[in-house]
Amino acid sequence: MADPKGFLTYDRELPARRPVDVRISDWQEVYQDFPQDKLTKQAARCMDCGIPFCHNGCPLGNLIPEWNDLVYRTDWREAIERLHATNNFPEFTGRLCPAPCEAACVLGINSDPVAIKRVEVEIIDRAFAEGWVTPQPPARKTGKRVAVVGSGPAGLAAAQQLTRAGHDVVVFERADRIGGLLRYGIPEFKMEKRHIDRRLAQMRAEGTEFRTGVNVGVDVTAAELREQFDAVVLSGGATQWRDLPVPGRDLNGVHQAMEYLPLSNKVQEGDLAESPITAEGKHVVVIGGGDTGADCIGTAIRQGALSVTQLEIMPRPPAARPGSQPWPTFPILFKMESAHEELAEGGGDRVYAVSTTEFVGDEAGNVRALRLVEVEGPQNGFRPIPGTEREIPAELVTLSMGFVGPEKGALLEDLAEVAGDGFYDARGNVTRDKTYMSKVDGVFVAGDMGRGQSLIVWAIAEGRAAASGVDRYLTGETALPYPILPTARPLV
């Protein structure tokens, strides 16, 4: 145990965000540096519980009490070894994961939980700065070839594990750069893309091959892929977005979030001088209260929106854990992310318990307003409240309402034909067994494509688990770790 009285002595503390007026003028990450003496105090708060429920909260089974103790003792080199033992990409999870581990922290029963994410990200950033993150090429090659379709966190985790096991791995990505939603869905102010690039450099040095601009199923058919490779991992995510079919949906200026956000990231990559879809000088409405909605808010503010309003059909969540969501489950709470803070300081608004009924256009076919109504629910559905209808200005609308499953394109449809009945589950995701193999021999499924929309930490865990299944399929045994993942869909 790092400090037997640490949880009694020190309060939870996180790094300060840069001032709003400063950070909205650039696209850099929002947090300031965190001094080491403060970090060691945060690590000291870990109680090294006899039953560490943070392990249960983390799908990766991160060895959290161990590396908290190592950080407290300033043994950074051993800390990154313990962190990498369960997590290929802590620089991603430490910045982007909503931290179900912290929700399950025993200290959080009656106090503020340990700042696990902050300790995690400081460990990996120190490791990169010190040059400790080096390529780990395999000691021997198996001669087996594996195709990984999709380069998000699930695909990258599977690819790195399989490459290190000695297989020849090729990652296919239909976009022009590797990273999936990490690259084009996450704004730069939440995670600068240099973190992806330096990890990809390690993976290339280990032997992983990346092919971009390849639409698997069209440019390379499913049959060709199965013929050319000994195994295939499907990790294309749940990219079929949820739409809002109300009058006026086809007006100019109404876009899906994933039509809007990637263009902004392409500007930051230097591919575009400016985004073809911009919020500059416009009244912006973001429909959807989740993380993607927050990403749209922060992006619109940095583009110079005249006003930003966020709409959510659910009622406002409570500020503290309600009795219906007891510890150690992941509670749905009111959050003040950096983009929400920017919204509040800019005079914007977060409106709960409302439903959009119509998009109103001008004579040129552009959206100019949005009509909404307050609703009761969600018990027994959402019911409009008579007399609460109103109209708000809206010259750019982003739909950030989540995803409903994998795209049923040529790749999946061809594989479904080979598999016959049962290729998809009741929710439209790709069915897989306990080894993560689909109904098609040698074709495995990892991440949101099989699980449905979920968290980055689940994607990495599933990528690692699928890799061990592939390795055993190809060689008859495996030394790769196999995370024990629950079959039930989590609360997060």
C-alpha cells in the first residue's frame, strides 16, 4: 500500500484546464501540466483494497493498485511495465475513457475516488518522454498471415498482439489515415493526434503493415481476403449512425456528427485549409447529450459559432449517484466536460427533456430554425407536453445521437451469405463465440462491430481477447493474455 493514510490525508485533485478564452483560440489539449508531487499524492490515495473493485470496473483488468504504489514510490519504469501488461494504449484510455474503474473505486463509496485516469496518463507520457516505449518485434515468425479490417482501438490492439505473437499482420483502413474514430472522430483538443502517430511508429517497427484507402468488401472482396489470409479480424466498429427522420431533415445544414467532426480534424492534419462544414458566424444546435455531442460543441466554439445550444431528450441527470445506480455500477451523472464549460462561459445552453419535431428552412433550402417540444419520460416512452412547443434559431445542426450497429455493406453481406442463418444477433451486430470467431470459419470479430456501440476500453479489451482467439486458432495454443470479458452488455 502506497501510503496507509493517503486516502485520509489528501483530497482528490486533477490538473487545471487552461483558461477558456485561451484554449478556444487553438486546438491543443485543454489540460495543464500536473506537477509530480501532486501526482504522487493522488497515487497515495489508493487503498490497495483486499478486493480491488477497480479491477471489476475496468474491462482490461488494469493492475491499478500496483501501478499506483509504483508511482508513489517514483518507480516509473516498473509502473509502465505493469500498465502495459494489460493495456496496449494507455495514452488513449487515459485521455478518452470515462473511467468505469473510478466509478468502482472502493474509496468512492463515501468519498471522491482515486484519480486513476490521471495517474495512468502520466505514467505513459513519462514513459514516452524517457524513451521506454520501444518496438517489441517477435522472437520468431509463424508464417501465418492475418488481416485486420478497421484501425480503431480494437483493430490496433488485435494487430499489435498478433504481430508480437509472430504473425504477419496487415491492417486495412478505408480512410486515408490510420486510427478510425481516434483519428477522425475525436477532436484534437481532446487528444492530439501525435499520440496516435508515435504509437503507429512503434507498431510499424514491430512489423505490422498498414494499408489505407482500402474499402474491404469492394476494393478487396471477402472471398479474396479469406483466400489471401489465414485469419481475418473484423474490427470496423458500429459506424451506422442513428438518424432523426423529422420534416426538414434533408435541408442544407443538417449533418450527422461524423460528417462534421472528421472535416475539422482534416483541417488540423493540414489536408484542408478550412472545413466545408463550418460553424463560423452561425447559430448551432447539437442534438444529443453524450460525448460526441460535447465534441461537436467544442468544435463549433473553436470555429467561431455565433451561438451553440445542446438538446437532449433525456431529463437532466443527477449530480450525485442515485440509489437506483449503486456502487460499483457506472452511474449516469451530470457532467461538466471542457466543452460544456466553454459553452457555459460563452452564454450557450444545455436543454434537457426536449424532442425535435421539425427543421425549418428558408427559401434557398437551408435550415434556419428548429422546432422542439418538451417531453415527459423516458418511462413508457417520451410523451410531448402540450403547450411547450417553441422554435429556436439553427443554421447548423449536428446529429450526435449514437450508432445503431455495423454498416451492412458488401463485406458483411458477403460473409453473411457464407455463414447462413445466425451471422447477425438480435441487435444487428455480428455474432461471435467465446473465442470471438464469427459464424464463418477463421473470421473473428472484435469491438463495437460485435458488441455494439461501447467504450474505447472495451474495444481494446476485445481486440486483445480476439487476438488470443486468433493465435490459438492458427497455432493450437497461445501465450497471449485473454481478458475474461462478461457476455452481458455493460451499463457504459
